[in-house]
Amino acid sequence: MKKTLAKRAWINVMELLVAEEIERQLGQLAARKASFFKPEEVMTYALNRLAPLYASSARGLEMQESRARQEFAEPVRVAVRQGIAAVERDPLRHSTPIEIPEDENAQRALRVLQSILQNPSLDWDNLPTAVETALNDASQGKVSWRPRSLGRPGGDFDLSTGRRIRSRS
């Protein structure tokens, strides 16, 4: 079951709306005060008070998001406000976040992309922007990445294993 959840093909649209609202409301607080809040605690508080709206297709996502914005904007605002108040009341509460194990193959692929795009700080959050930049540069004749076929000191990477292949000279 854990593997199924890690590679799920559905989304709770309320998570998107609640995340946006948390960002909006915390953005209105003084920076110092906002830094004391753990958005994930506000998120779980609010989501536990709202009905889920799941989608498993692009069309379903559009429809559920439209419905959520029309019908649930106010309940989302209220749930987030209550979540901020609940977390604020107990600032000394210590919680240990749930750790989600990283997929080994995904991390291996990320390491290869870091090498190809010559960007050691590349992560899953900035990957789309980095790929878009590399593609735009390539379309303009600028090479901002290193093809795997070019030999480098220490050899190339094997995409299937994520390991360096020693060059045979």
C-alpha cells in the first residue's frame, strides 16, 4: 500500500486551496510572527475540518478546483484562520514531522540530472525551471548542459544505475 501512495495518481484539490490560503494568511502576518508557524501543522488542522475533493484526471482537477473555489473559499479561509489560531495558542508544542522516504531511483535520476545540467544545487522543486532554461538556451544555440556522451575525467554516468562509468583508455 505504501508504494501505491507514493506513486498516487489522484489529488485532493482542497490541499491546493488550503496551501494557497495558508501562504496568503501567513504572508499578512509580521515576518517574525509568521516564522513561528509550521505550515504543515496549519495545513493538517485545516484539512481535517474540510471535506476532501479528489480528482484523478486533468479535467476532474479543473472541475473540482473550480467547484472548490466557488463553494468552499470561505470555509477554507475560516479553517486556515482557526488552524493558525490553534497552532499559535500552543507555541511550545513540539512535533516531529513525518518523514517520507525518498525513492532511490528518483534520487539516482536527480543526481544524473545534476551532472548533465551542471547544477549541483538542482532539486525536485527547481528541476522544471532548470530544464526549461536548458531547453531555451539550446534553442538559441547556447549549450548550458553537458551531454552524457562527452567524456569527462572519471567517466560518464550510467542512467540505469546512477553510477559513474570509468572511461577505458
